[in-house]
Amino acid sequence: MRLLLDTSFLLELRKGNEEAEKSLREESKDASDIGISVLTLYELLVGSHYVWMRRKDPRERIWLDSLLKWLTIYELREEVVRRAAEAKAEAMLEGMGLPDMDLLIALTVDGPSKLLTCDEDHKAMAYLL
């Protein structure tokens, strides 16, 4: 099983959230790989660049560089985009709004996987995934 970490979960780890740390320790025991979506990388890079441009504080970049050394970055493939489009259309028929980025991130990995998130949008869409 591959473990997929989303931005909200990684930011909780960054803050030292003990619950997130415990969850990662427990879930990683059975994981064949731990990674992030290329879209999560994008979100983290935006934050890192913003902090640098605003405060000239290198700590966010240093943290991100360190983090990326032990994570696999999963590319977004056409098949994922097609599955996400179908899931979004289903949700729309049911009157649900799903954020595109969250949906694409959640569907990034094929096969046995688990998404670790602190994002309520991801939790709300679990039945579609």
C-alpha cells in the first residue's frame, strides 16, 4: 500500500502536531512507499516562495527541501484526470461541490493507497474514491 500525504497533513507535521506524527508512524508501518502528488508539491512550493518573498526567511525552503528527500512525488496522469472528472460529475449530480485540487490530489495514486489528510473536503469525498 502506498501512503499519500496531502498539504494539510504535511503542514500539521510541520507544526509538530502529535496526532499527525502518530498517524504517520502507524500508517507507514504497512506502506510500500510514502509520497505526495505533484499538486501537493505545487502548493508547498507556492507557500515556500511566498514566505521567502515576504520575509526573506529561508526556514520554509529548508524544511521543504528536507521533506522532499524522503518522499516520492507522484505525477498526475491523464487517467487520473479522467477519473476525477467522472467523480466530480457524480458529485455535482448529487448536489455536492468538490474542490478540484483536493479531488485530483486524492485520486493521484492508483492501486492500494491511503490518503493522510487533515482537510475536511477530502474526508467528505471519501465515498467517491
